[in-house]
Amino acid sequence: MNMVSPTTRLLIFSWLIFPLYEADKMRHRGLRQKDAEYIEKCSDGDSGKQNCTRQSDEAQSTTHYKMYSGCIQGPVGTPGREGNPGVNGIPGTPGVPGRDGAKGEKGECVSEIFEEPWRPNYKQCAWNSLNYGIDLGKIAECSFNKLRTDSALRVLFSGSLRLKCKAACCQRWYFTFNGAECAGPLPIESIIYLDQGSPEFNSTINIHRTTAVEGLCEGVRSGLVDVAIWVGTCGDYPRGDASTGWNSVSRVVIEELPK
């Protein structure tokens, strides 16, 4: 037996297997032929027989699937990973307006005071060649309408002043408001003092100089105010020979200013 060649072995194996293959093939052919005959009898009007049952194409397909299909469901696959986040959606429509809130408590009435803007208020009185030679008393006056009580008055006298004497002397020029000197805060004044001189200087020289008397006075009531310029003595000093407004223009300027 060991002397048989491989070719001889292959022929023997084919001779044994071929009859079995042909027999199985014939068996399947016979089954398909019986199925065809069965379906043909049902379609020829023998549906009333007990051994005949009409089947639809879908049922026949299902039957053949059950007969010849032998697929088995496999195991469940691995779950997939999460996808990327989606893009933002379209904005929604505006919501319905809310209800009116509760009524608030009654407020307090506050009255506001609106002050008028400040308007300039000033006056000037002027005299040409006043030439007033008194030593004591009122020289000139100028009335002024003061609009507010809480304001101040600025006053200015500009004119020629002179004082002469053989011995030492002093004269004082000052303002009054309605007959009284300023008390807010202090009087508005200007003085000239002249010494008795020396052998080198003659004290009787007659010199006239333009001088200013100026200041600011507070506390003067509103309304008509009489503003006047006066001349007087300097306390305990002797008076001399005074002169005001010689051969020139003299003026008094009054201006109301906010505090």
C-alpha cells in the first residue's frame, strides 16, 4: 500500500467523493421541483383542498428565507465616541413685555430756588474843577440803588488833593454810606500828613496831587444809598489848609459786587 503513487491516491479519492456529491445535488433538485409543483397546484384553482394553502410572494420569500437562510446575529459593537458640539442656534424671538410694577410711595415736594444771573450794577458821578477848599465836612455825594442785601459796595474817589501848613498837620479823606462810615469791615479812608519841615525844606509849598481813595464795604442794606466823600482831621493831629478837586476832574465810582 505504501507503494501507491500520489496520483493514484488522488484518483481513488475522487472516485469515492464524486458519487456522494452527485447524490446530494440530485436531492436538492428534487426538493426545488416539489416546491414548484406545489405552488403551481395552488395557482390552478385547487385552493379548496386541505393540502393546499395559497401564499403571497412576501410569505413565500419569508418561508424560503427561513428554509435556506442560516445567519446568526453577531455580538453588539463598541459604542461610538461623542460627536463635536453643535453650533449655536438662531436667537429666539423677544419675549412678552412684563407687567407694570407696583405703584411707588408718594414723594415729597421740594421747591427749587433759581436765582437770577448776576447783572452788573454800577454808577459814576463826576465833577469838573470842583475846587472845594473846606477843611472839615462833606465834599460831594452820589446816590446809588443797591439791589441786594447780601452784596458788597466798591467805592472809588479819584481827584486832586492838597494840604499845606506852617507847622505839622494832617487831613483825612473818607467815605460815608447813609451818613455813617463803613463798618464792614473797616472805614475807607486816605490821609495826608505834612511835617513842619526844616531849614532846607519850606513846609508851606503848595502841591496838588491826584490821589485815589478806594475800598470795599459790606453790610450795607439794599435800596437807595447816599455815598459821600468827606474831609476831616486825623485824630489828635492839628488840621491844616486842605483843598479838593483843584483845576481837574474829580469822580466817585460805585459798583455792587456779589459776596
